[in-house]
Amino acid sequence: MSGSPSRCFLHRGVPQSLITGWPNIFVLFAGALLLVIGMISRPRPGKPEKAIAPRGEFPQLYRVVDMVSETLGAPKVDSIILTIEFNASYASTGWRRRRELRLGIPLVEIYDHSEFIALLGHELGHSINNDSTRGFYHGGAIHSLDLWYGLMRPEHILSTEGGVPGLVVAPFNLVFMGLAQIPKFGAQLMAVLVYRDSQRAEYLADHLASVAAGKSAAISMLHKLQFRSIYE
């Protein structure tokens, strides 16, 4: 067997500084920092919702959703979540990429049957329109950058209630405020780069809504969606 044990160990993904840097405390600290950065930046596929509407208790709702999925050639949803939000959304969560459809009861209540079908067509359309911002890689990258921005950005540079300690910490807060702009800029840059693709995906979802329920129902559905600010 060629190679030393340490070389074989290094190939398993352990930072080299943790192995070759012993007992240099600064090198070990750098290696540990890299491990922490890797843990924070790891992909987060999202956790599947536990409070779902069981298929056995809502057979008609699932039957309608499955019918729209079949009409559009979209995969069937794994679960439906009923919320109190004036909104609806579709997402794939977990490492197994479970397909979840979230329906806000206040929004659904103001739709007639055809408008509701159009809403389902729009949301289920996101499963087949190749929206990169909803994908595992691009969406996960933007989420990681947003997470880093939230971790690095201080709540305030100078606290009026901090006294002398607040004055001492203020320069460090200013530095971290500046560093936090790096992941923020990265997230904004990625959003700009995929903006046209995301816009195309939304237009395609609107088109699929008209395929499922007709043009007039799709337009009426989108108009009523604008009542969200009034509801809130």
C-alpha cells in the first residue's frame, strides 16, 4: 500500500493545516476556522414541513391537484400544507427533494373554481419551468450568501446605550459592516445574473396557468393576488 497514513487521511477532506500544522496553534486555529466555514456554508436543502394536510383527510383537494399536475405533465406533489397566509408557493425540500405545495386559505377563499385551477397551474408550473433560483445549486448558493451576510452584519455600529464598551466595539462593528457587504454583493450579483431566467420562469408559470384554466381565469387569478397588501 503506497503513501503514508497521514497522506491517506488528508485525502478524506480534512484540512491539511490540522495535520501538518501541529503543534502551531495559529495554523490549527486557521484549520478549525475552515471547518467552521465549511459547516456554515454547507448545502441546506430545507426541512420538509411536518404540519401537512393528510391525503386521507383531504382526498378531493389532492384529486384536483393531481388532475392539474397530470394536465401540465408535472410530477405529483408529495404533500400539501395549508397556511393562514395570503399566498401560495411550491418548493422541493429535503435531501429527497419532496415536492410541497403551500396554499394560503385566505387567498384560496376568494377564488372561484377556475381561478383556483389557474393558481394550481401557476404553482405546479414551477416544477417544470426550470427556474434556476428554485434549484438546489443556485438557490442554495444565494441562501448561503444571505446567511453569511446575516451572521457578519452587526445590528448597529455604535450603541447609544453601550457606554464605553460600545465605543470600543464600534470600530470592529464598522469593519464587520464592511466585510458583510461582500456576501451581500455576491448574492445580489447572482440574483442579477439569473434575473432574466427567473423572469422567464414566472412568465412560463403564468402561461401554464392559462393552459390549466384558460386565459381569463389566469388573468383574474393574478388580479386577485394583488389584494395581498389590502389583506395584510
